[in-house]
Amino acid sequence: MLHRALALTATPLIIAGGSSISAQAPAALAPQPNFCPAPARVTSPDSLPDLRPPLVPLPKVVRGLYVNRWAALGDRGWELIGVASHTEVNALVVDVKDDRGFVLYRSQVPLAQAIGADTNRPMSHARLRAMLDSMRVHHIYPIARIVVAKDPLLASTKLEWAIRRKADPSQPWRDKKGNPWLDPHQDGPWHYAADLACEAVDLGFSEIQFDYVRFPDDKRLVSEATFPLARGRLRAQVIREQLLTTRARLKPLGVPVTADVFGLTATDTTDMGIGQKWEQFINTVDVVLPMMYPSHYNPGSYGIGNPNAHPYETIAKGLKDVHRRSIGIVGAAAVRPWYQDFTLGPPHYTATEVRAQIEAGYANGVESWVLWNPRSMYTESAIKAAPERAALQYEKRRAGSAHSASTNPEPRS
């Protein structure tokens, strides 16, 4: 199964019910270090300290696009800001730390500096500030995506945090591509992700989205890997505890903490071997983003011969399970699905298939979404225009011009 092929963010829809599943209520946590006690002060080139930029308020409905690292570094990032400025899209999910372990910009987090995570063509802080300022002006909600467990750079550098081989615990276990993974039992990788989250918010991101909050999707783990810190805990319990702890650490930020999960978790009653079980994680964060890509469902799922060819029906069935599984869980998170805007097998995805997923969400009470394309190239004809957003920008420009004229009057003739 593909680990992270696609995604789209839906409007946060709280689908919590009563309190019948009291066993799933968030466990009491020991007091956590105050990771983000106050907005950081960033020294600008002229040596004047700048307070944390104002955050973009959380929209009632979030509709977003994924912006990969290379898109953010190139012209595509600006193009996507343009798309969001005049359409129903009002959020961009930007890779702050990707699944290779690279950080988007030069970081002040000591561990990122120590392992060189911020040395691969880092974005300048001036460019980052310009992008975030532009998003703020256009009322585009900036979300920082931070990958946790799939970080081969960190796992190769700090082997004590990597998953170990059962046959030789001194060596890291490696996936089918030869890359080591971080052990989710270890607190260090989560601590590192929290530090990067604090920095991202200080720079102007308004939401933290954690991805790869799981164990590897690889059946070889059972026979090849060892987990000395498990201490009898099931994987789903480990992921739950780590998410709760990380959310508590980031509480001083005052921003939503969200998590990407496999779309099948809404239907599968196990933890799928990756530590993601719906009832265990649904109340650990503010928003859960199931990756509901129709191409990822097996033939026959929901009684549909080819789910990829029936995106509306597949999403509708999956979201019904989302609602059913969340009823009665205290503090259940909002749900904002990722949808597929890429082609993986027949049929070729066009605006018809992309829009069908969105409409299936609406029909099931889920108005928020995020579109995933690994190259950040989207079917723009599937995205509706939003004249009110364009009109808002026009009024702001006109107001700005009027203010400029009143403060800089024409000289008398």
C-alpha cells in the first residue's frame, strides 16, 4: 500500500457524540515542559526584534491544497497562492519537514542544525515571510505539515531512536527502499517534531499538521524488528499516548494540532499494523485528516468492484463509517478528509472524479477538505471560483489606495 500518495483538507466538522465510550476519554497526563512559553523574537536583518506575526484565524470551513517542498521553493508556491486568492480554496498545507527529514528553511532548532536538516536548499526567511504575509493578506490559512516517524535523515544520524533489527539490535531495521525509520516508542522524535512546530508557529503558520504518526506499513516488522520500549503496549496505545503528549506540549501555541491517518482506519476495526485505530486516536488531536483516496481501497471494498472508478460512492461509504465510529467518543476531533487529485490506475482522474469526492463529502455533512497531489499540480477546473474572495481583495486594494491618497495628497498646482 502506498504510504502517502494523496490528500485534501475538509472543513472541520465536529462529529463527537455523547460519552458512552468513557474508556476512550483522554488519559490524564503528567505535567509537560512548557515548550512554547511566549512568541519568539526573531532578529531581522536590521537587528530589530520582530514579534511573532499575527496568525490567520481558523476558517469555519477549511478547503486546501498540499504544497510540497519544491513547489514552495519555486514559482509553483506563488501560483497556488494565486489560485487560493480567488477560489473556494482558503488554505495551503506546506511541507515544513518532509518525509526525507528536510526542513523547509534555516531552523533555530538545535537538533535540526546538528543533523543538517536545514541545509538542503533552504528557503530564505525573507521569502518565507513574503509568502506567509501574502497568504495572510489574501486570508489563506497556512498549515505546517511536519512528518514524524518517516525521517531517514534523523534515523540515520541518531540510531538510538531508530527501529532496531531483531537479529542484530545494534543495527537499524530498514524498509523495502533501504531507509531506516524512527521508533514511535521513542520520545525524541516527537519532541523534535514539537520543537519544529513551535518554530513554525513563531514564523507565522496557523496550524500544525503531523503526518506519519504511525509505524511502518510493512508486515516484515513482526519477524524482523524489535521494540524494547514497548513494555507490553499495543501499537495503537503507543500512538495514542504520543499524540496526547505532543498535543499537551503544544498547548501554549494556541493553534490547532492535527494528524493525518490512513483513510481505511475509518472502516478497518484493527490498527492495521501501523498503530492507527480510529477509537484510539480520534480524541487525541483537534482535527483528524483521513487520507480517503479511492485508489487505495481494494477491489470489492464497500461492495464496489473498482472503488477508484467510483469516487463518489467510495467517499460516501467511508464517511458514513467515520460518523459511526466517532459517535459517543468524548472530545472526538473534527474530520477534514484528504481527497485524491492524481491518477493511480484506471480511470484517469479529471475534474469529474475530483469533484465527485468533494460532493460526496458535502452530502455526508463534511464540508472541509484538502486535495493531495504529490507534485502539487491540481485540476483547477475542479475548484470552484469564489467571486466574494476576489471582491474582498478588490475592496482592500481600493481602501488601501484611498488611504494612500489621503495621506499623500497631490501637490497644489
